[in-house]
Amino acid sequence: MVRRHAWVFLVTGLLLLLAPAAPTRAEGDHVAVARLRGIVNPPAASYIDRALSEAERSGATVFVLQLDTPGGLDSSMRQIVQRLLASTIPVVVYVSPPGARAGSAGVYITYAAHIAAMAPNTNIGSATPVAMGEGGEAQLSDEMRNKITNDAVAYLRGLAARHGRNADWAEQAVREAVNITEREALDRGVINYVAADLRDLLRQIDGATVTVAAPAGASAPTRPVTIRSADLPVDIVEMQPLESLLHAITDPTIAYLLLSLGMLALVYELANPGAIFPGVVGGLAILLALYALGTLPVNLAGLLLIAFAMILFLVDLVATSHGILTVGALVAFLLGSAILINTPEGAPFLAIAPGAIVAMTLLFALLLGVAVSSVWRAHRRRPAVGLPGLIGRRGVAREPLNPTGLVFVDGELWTATVASGVVPKGEEIEVIGVEGLHLRVKPAPRKLGDPALPVRRTA
């Protein structure tokens, strides 16, 4: 019954994740708002593309992207920038709420918007590209590093020139990783507005004229649009459940937790064949983790060390290693966790939280201890079936044992030999050994409360 309910919950959850969200119902003049918070990655790029396309189809007057990001993948950032530049309606990037930031890839996305704005107590900058993957920055030659940096500078200066923003500061953000507050950004011409909230922003941009891409088939590639947004209704375009899941799991810490818990679930399934549910859940968790790790700078050695730890764990369940395999599994798991992600310099948001590594290592150690102690107790337990299981059992002598005769044990007649002395017929015996199909027995010790043995007299 429990397994059946577990399957129902699993299938229901998958259907909810795969079910698309209800389409945007607002039509005509309105403001479409999308919210991106977290790493810029493929799910984020897909979400922005969908939200902007829905805004264009529904006739939105302006599209506002509320942004709070530490940065992300160059490929996803360029995909978002290209989509914003191709928009047929005005696009506003609004770094909010207070305390948010537009770091690294967020700088390029902000510069790509027709209008850039920031909320109070926000910051923007640190747009220096960093190398990801095996070796990271250490594997880059000076020539290659200069090539990547110059490419980023040219790209950002081009976006600045397109929308009339400060190109010199943009170059500083790339070459020197400078960072400024919203007031400094406004004073230096990096952004157009500082707005307390969304409604304040819509009032400030009302009447602004921007140049957007013309719809397909138009005679000119671009057209001017004057924004009228002061009193328009706002329609929030949220992430769909699947988009939210895929975006969330690409966080390095969540991806690591999915990988670790998924492997532990598979180990449990292999150690307890037939459980099924842990195997299914573990398989799904590992597949999701592999998807997430595909967007992160993964160290293959770390991944192999974690897998090796799980193999040692499985072997330790069936082999007597006196703790050697257990210690080896813990060391391999801890080392693999520590080096799983190659965190580039300047991108701490790509690091796994140390607390997660400690927690998973302690959980792994706890499970190892429980499993190994269970196996050890099972090995020490007296067999309950088969011939070895007869040792310690009691029976009754069916004929005098002097020293050999028939005894009745576990519903069967056996030939038995008493270790010493003579056992009269009808007396209780205890099995002390098994030799083939022959039992070795002794008179059973009396238990508290047994009736007194009959006194036999001889003439």
C-alpha cells in the first residue's frame, strides 16, 4: 500500500511539472513583467524568450525584466541579449528588488535593454569573463585571456553605443571588474532611471521614445516607439513549473545534493532488490543532477571519486573489510565533493556550499555505519534455517540414547548421539552439533518452572 501511494505521488508530481502554466490572459495595452533571479543559464534563457514572445503576441506595450543575478554562462547570456535586441516592443531591464545585483552576465543583459533602471541599494558590474571547465583560468595563456577579454569589451561597447550608454565604464567593468551602486550608475550614464518600485518605474518611463525592431515584413528594420505605461495594468509572466525546476537545480549546491542523494538511493535499491521506489527516485535525481552539472564547470575526477565511493559502499555491504572499505568510501566521497566543481576565480556563486558538503558527508557516514553494523549483526546471528539452524534447538528422545538413538526435533526424526552419559526415552535433549544428517546432543538443561524430572528406581 505504501509503495502504491508513493508511485501515485511520483506520477502526480511529474504531471504537475510537465503541465504548462496557464497562458497570459492580459490582452491589449498592458505591461508584461518577467522575473529572473539566480544564475543565467539555459532554463533562464528559455524562460525570457518565452515571456517576451508571449508579451509580443498579447500586444503588451512594454516588457520589463526584473533582474537579480550574480552572472552565468556566456552562451545563455548572448542568447538573452540577442532576443532582447530582436524585440518588437520596448524592453526595460530593472535591477530589483533592493539588495539585488546585475553582476557579470547581468551587465550585458542590462546594456542590451532599450531602457535600464535600478532599484535603491542595488549594484552593477564585475563583467570580466572567466574561464570554466577543466583547469579553468589556470589553463589559459595570456594571449587567449586577452582574446576573450577584448571580445567581451567589444561586445559590451557595441551594446552601449546602440542604446547611448557609457561605453568607457562598460570597458572598465570588463577589464577591471569594477562595481558601482545605482546612484553612481545613474550619474555615469550606465542606466537611465533609479526607481523605488515597479509602479514608480512605469511612471518615470512614460513618454520615453526608444527604437525597437520592426515586425517581420516591415519596410524598415527598426521603428520608433513612445512608451505610455503610467496607468497600465501589469501582467506577471511567471516561470512554468518545469522551467522553475530546471533553473533551480542548476545551482551547484542543489545539483550536488541531487547527485549525492540519488546515488545513495540507488545504493539502497541495489542493497535491497525489489524496493523499486528508491531506485526510480534515485535514477531521476541522478539524471536531473547530470543535466544541471552539464551547465556547470564540472571536474571529472570529482565525479568519478563520488561514484567510486558508492561502489566501495556497495562492496562493503557484502564483504568483510574490517572498516577499510568504509574509511575509503568516506575519503573518496569527501574528496570528490570538494573538487566536484571547478570554481573560476571571480565566480564564487558557482561553488558548492561547504555546509552542504559537510552535511552530506555526515549523512553518508551515518548510513555507512548503520549498514555496516546491520551486516555485522547479521553475520553474528545464529542461522534460523537449514541444518546449522538446528543448533540450540530442543527435542525429545524417542528411544534411549546410549549413546545413539532416535530423537524428535523440529517435527522430524533424527539419529543422534549423546555427548556423554545416557538419555532415557522421553527426556528432553538439546542439539549441540550437526554432522551431515547426524545430530550431536546433550541432555537439555532444565528451565525455571519446568516440572521435576521423574525419579527412576531400579530393582
